[in-house]
Amino acid sequence: MKRFATVLCTLVLFAFATSIVSAADINLYDFAYNIDGTFYEASLGDSLPAGFNASGLGTIMFTITGAGSHNIDLFLDYEVDEAKNTFFNEYGDTSGTLAAGQSWEIDEPGFIFGDIYDNTELSTLDGTNAVPFASPDDVSFALGWDFTLASEDTSTVKFITSLTQPVSGFYLSQFDPDSDITIYFSSTLDTGEVPPIPEPGTWILMLTGLALTGGIAAKRSKRS
């Protein structure tokens, strides 16, 4: 049974458009994500929001509210031209500087030696690259955030995968040298105050003011 506690999660997927035209076969083979200890798995029938393009690239946005500590982690396992050049010819890398509260991992998905899947479930991404250039294998990667909200705060977390290299921030890269394809994985966290909800009396005053304004406008219209 999934539990959401005090977390309000809105998953909005925007179709990703890119100017790069590639004949490569890119497939999102597996995914999983953890929101405040609730773990969602493709293997158990959980799904990401509808709207990814055919290659599984795009943007996922989570909106989280509720005072206290929160975490969110997303694991992705892409295959590139697997039928042509296998799935274990890839390597990963990182670029940029981590933001406060941000975590990451690049690893073999866990079929042979990797622990990235378990670390996503436990929200313990270890900040290591187990599949560097010198040791190619089957690459998967994960990004996460740990943050604290006040009662009036809301956080918007975006996870972005693209064939276009980000111009700033921290990001992960999955290289398939035989296909000359690189998948970039980045994320942003923005926090702000939740707009206050007016008291019932305030609503009445607002509606009264609108009604008076409408009446005055109507009178002016009749006089003209």
C-alpha cells in the first residue's frame, strides 16, 4: 500500500523537444523513484507520468509540501542501440558542482555488481561512479535531493533527461561511444512560500468589493 504522508506530489511531464536528430535506438529499460520513503518500481507495475517521448526522454516535475524533512530520488536505466552494440559498452561521468542537499550515483544497475537500485530505495545514493571510462559496462544513474520545509514552504523538483548538454548546474552523463550518443541527466530544486489562503471574512470582503466595483461600472455604463 502506497503512503503519501504529508507530501503532495504533482507529477507533470512535459514533452521534450530537441534539435538533435539521431537514428539511435534509445530505450528507458527500467526506472524507480523514492518519495519520502515510498518506493515506486517499474517491475511492480508502477508508472512514470504519461508524456515521455518515444525514447523516454523528458522532464518530470514533483511539487512537495509539508513541514519537516523530505527526500526524493530517481533511478533511470537507459539502453542505447542495444541490438547493435550490446548494453555493456557504456560509461558514465559527472560535470558541475553539487547543490546543497543534492546526491547522485552512477553504477551498473544491480544485475551483476551495482548497488544503485538499493541505494535509491533507501535514499542513500553514495556519490560514486562505478562505471567510468576505464571500466565500461551497463550504465544506470540516479539523482536525489534531501531538504527541509517550513509549514509555509513548497518545493518544486524537476528531473530532466536530454540529448542536449546542460549549460549550467550539476549533471550526469551516459556515453555510448559506438553510437556516439550521450544522455544527460540533471535536476533542479526550487523552494518558495505557499500563497496564503484568505480567511472566510477576507473572502467576503473581497467578494463585496468586487460586487461594488461591478455596480459602479454598470452605473457608469448607463450614464455614457
